Amino acid sequence: RAYGDFGGIRLADIRNEIERRRTFAIISHPDAGKTTLTEKFLLYGGAIQLAGAVKGKKNARHAVSDWMEIEKQRGISVTSSVMQFNYEGYCINILDTPGHQDFSEDTYRTLMAADSAVMVIDAAKGVEAQTRKLFKVCLLRDIPIFTFVNKMDREARNPFDLMEQIEQELGIRTYPVNWPIGCGREFKGVYDRHKREIISFLGDGTANGVRQVEKVELSMSDARLGEMLGESLRETLVDDVELLDGASYEFDMDEVRHGKLSPVFFGSALTNFGVEPFLEDFLKMTTPPLPRGSSEGEIDPFDPGFSAFVFKIQANMNKAHRDRVAFMRICSGEFDKTQEYYHVQGERKIKLSQPQQLMAQDREIIDRAYAGDIIGVFDPGVFSIGDTICTANRKFEFAGIPTFAPEHFARIRQTDTLKRKQFVKGTTQIAQEGAIQIFHEPNTGMEEVIVGVVGVLQFEVLEYRLKNEYGVDIRRDGLSYQYIRWIENEEFDPKQLDISSDTKLVQDFKDRYLLLFTDEWNIRWAQEHNKWLELSEFGR
């Protein structure tokens, strides 16, 4: 559709819709409370009525955003989910990322679709190993990073020590937007540094944060402060505030936008203390959708022509429908379900069928969506991660999403040879989703394959999904390879290759040749004995 077809009023409407959008990802170490926080946002946004705490034993309410069976059993997120809700005039898209380090590649792809990130930290544990790994991924994106220090309703580390640890371990400066008053049973609320007032939460701590909490706002000079907080907490607060005002960094919005300064908030997602103040400030500090780099330069989100890229493919989200959904982040303009668009990598026009927005597993078919939104469309097997879709008169490509090299390898084969077809289909589809990479030895079929993963838990998920979604039982034998290199030579003859017995030649499912190595010594050996060999760490 040519740009001239948009009427003036329609353009203003589209602009208004895009300006309301906020798209962010939540990252954290497993168990820091990321899924609980996601739920509480939905609760305040009116998207859900009752929040189900993760692993809640009393009843069968599982957290809304953990939808794969394996996640419900373990209480961890292993796939990213997407949720949308409205709050005070904003339209918010939350991308919930896997909390487990074995899924850092999935997290990285999800961050490609976000305009900012919220890092959740456990107040008792501080920065953990996984937080560091995911944080590095955030820095690659140059996006704002907000910090929510969670679990203040339990015994916590000194907040000054936490700030120092974030700065030293992650190399980012911090600016506490609010400050906790007490912790554990003594957690009374937070002090808002901008408004210079105390927000005290009324709750008996047992409501498990099922509903929104009541709060009382008092100024520092209010006479009731002493009786509300108790004298010792009041004194600590006065001292802390004085120290903060004298010693903390100045607030600089430009530094926040580039991930150099992280605004920090304190609270407890479980009891709902501090969740709403965080949401309100976060929305004020973040921007509408940002421009994206492409082969034609930056693409402006307010450009009315539709464009999007695929950042995730998920098969079989719904047991009732054997299906496959490609998730796209809309980067510019308005999506209209009736229009035909151009799939750049497939070099053809397509209509995106069954476009839907998701609230974890509940989907609704939509007619329109805007820059900043995430939509899922039915994928008949034509999309790959990183593909660009745009209006037919443009034909540009968004910058690609790099592939992480797998670090663990195993040989897998089906136990029942009659199920070969389902085995091939299952492994191929799961590989196209980007969850695993599959390789086979030259001149062999797919009866057995070598699977490479970034983290070991992905093997379990593969085994579980092959059994439950494709009805295939597998045998898995671990292999000792640790490194992978793609062979870049155009004219490659496997017969000429001189490699050690600890090195294996394989092909990926695009039939490109690769070498698997057990250690770095073998890589050097291969290069010395095959001077003509060109090796690359990335599959392009």
C-alpha cells in the first residue's frame, strides 16, 4: 500500500497508538522473582484478577506466564512468553525471558525485540552468576536497564552494599529512585526520593499479594512517621536519605537511555509492596519504540509503512492444535491483517495468517497492531529467526540476529525405528525454532543426529518435547566435543581433510560443513595440517 493512501486523521491515530507503546524484557537469575513481578504488572493492569504465585502448593494456580508443562513442574521459565496489557493510557508489551542460563540465546533474541530491560535482583543474594551473563547480553543492545530489587519482605542485604555490588560487578552506575524502609517482617515501605515522601504499604504480609495493596503517603516531617515506622527505622531512614543525597550519582536521563545509569527500585513482588510505584516511574522514564538499523539505514517507527522481524519461533504452544507460531516485533507503522506483505528472505509476497496477540497461552486474533507490538503469526515452515517482513515497495533487511555457538553435544537416536518420520520432523522443527542445533555425519540420513546446545537443560527440554509433542522416545549419548567451527571454503572436498581422531566432520541442516573439536589444541592441529582451511566461529 503506497504511503499516500493514509488519510491525515489515520496518520495521527497511528502516531498516537505508537506513542502509547512500551516494550520491555524482564531478565533475572532463576528464583529472583521475575515471573511473580510479571504477574503483578498484569494484576495492576487489570489483565488478571488473581495472581498465582509460582510453585504455590495450596492450589493449582500456576503463574500465568509459565505455560510449558516442564515449566509448571519446575517453577522456572524456559521459554520466553509475551504479554500485553493497558495501564493508565499506556499499552505495555512485556517479554518474559527464560531465567535459566542454559537459555541465554533465547534471552538474547528476546532482548533484540525489546526497547528496554528490567533486571530483577534478589535482595538477599544480590548479583548472581546468571545476572552477569544476561547483563552482558543487555549491554550488546545499548538499551536502558532498570533494576528492581525484589524480596524485601525477607531478610535482605544492606541496600548500600547491594548498590555497590551492582556497580562493581556489572560496571553500571546506579540511581536509587526509591529507598527501602526496613526488610523482612520490618519492611514498611519505600521512600520516594523525587517526591520526598514515604509510601507505607498496608498489608498483613499473608495476602500473598493476590490483590492490589493499599498505601499511605506521608511526608518526612509528618508527626505520625515515628509511630508508623518505629523510632529506630525512622532514624535509619533520615540518615540513609542524607547519605544518598550527598553521595549518589546525579540523575541523567541520557545516561539511562544508553544503559550507563540504572534507576533502582526496591519492593516485594510477592506482597505487592512497591510494584505500582515502580511501574509508574518506569513508564515515565522509558520511550516509545526506538528506530532500528537495517540495510537501508535507520527505520523510523513512525514511518507508516509496516515492517517487522522474526525473533522467535515456537511450535505446539497449544496441545489442541499442532501448530507453529512465528513471533514478530513490529518496528514501524501499522499492521493490517487484510494486507499482503513481502517476506524479504523468502522473496515473495505473503499474507500473515491468524495474526494474534498473546497473554501467555491465551491468544486473541487481531486486525491491527502497531510499532512496538509483538504479534504471533501462523508459520507454515517458511520463517527463520531474523527474517524481515515489510511493505512490498520497500524490500530492506533488518540487521540479523547472531547464533551462539553450542557448548554441549550429544548423539540422539529414536528407540523405535518405525517412528523415524516423527523423529525427523520433531528434531528439524525444534532446530528451526533455534532451541537446538542439529548436525549429521556426511552421507548419513537422519536416523541419528548430533545435537548441539548452549546449555545442558536444553537436552531435557528436547527429550521432553519429542516424547510429549511428537510421541518419540530417544536415546541420548553425551559427546566430549566442546568447540565448533564452520568451514568457509567454497570448494571443499572432505577427502582432502587431515584431522585428528578427536575431531569430527559434520553437516548442519543447511548442509554446510563443520568441524567439532574436543579442545583448542585440536583446532590448532587442524589449521596447521590443512593450511588451506578457512574456519569461522559463526554460522552465517
